[in-house]
Amino acid sequence: MGAETMSLIIWVVVIVVFMYFFMIRPQQKETKAKNAMMASLAVGDTILTSSGFYGVVIDIQEDTVIVEFGSNKNCRIPMQKAAIAAVEKPEDAAAAKDEK
């Protein structure tokens, strides 16, 4: 009975370690990256929303941002920070344009 119990304990530990490295740890890295992205958000940054719209940040508040969409300067919409999927800094866009 002792060898079977040890074998079971080893398999449980292996499964827990597997779950940590393939499920929990990547999610923690993604959360840290998203938090860093939100911390670096500034007025004038171009953003991509989770619904696929591109816009420019006009104002930043506690948990919302005001985003200007399109070339029409009258289309300003407040939205939650959680709806931002990606941020592109103006200097990054200029550097990418210069490389071409």
C-alpha cells in the first residue's frame, strides 16, 4: 500500500506543477503586461479597442478614457480602460514609419 500511495502523491504533484506552468503562470504574465500597458497610457496615444476600433486618447480619468475616433474631431467617446486591447505610442509609430 505504501508504494501505491507514494505513486499517487507523485502524480498529483506532477499534475499541479503542469497546471501551474501551462495555465496559471502565462495568465499572470499576461495580467502584468496589461497592467504595465495601462500604466504607460498617456494622452495622444493611439489605441485599439477590444471591439476593433482605432482611436486617439484625449483624456484619462480613474477607470475611463475619452477616445477620439476617425478623422471627425467631434466623435469623442468615453470608455472603460479595460476595453483597450493595444496601445501604440506616437514615437513608436514614427520610428516604424522611418524604417520603411
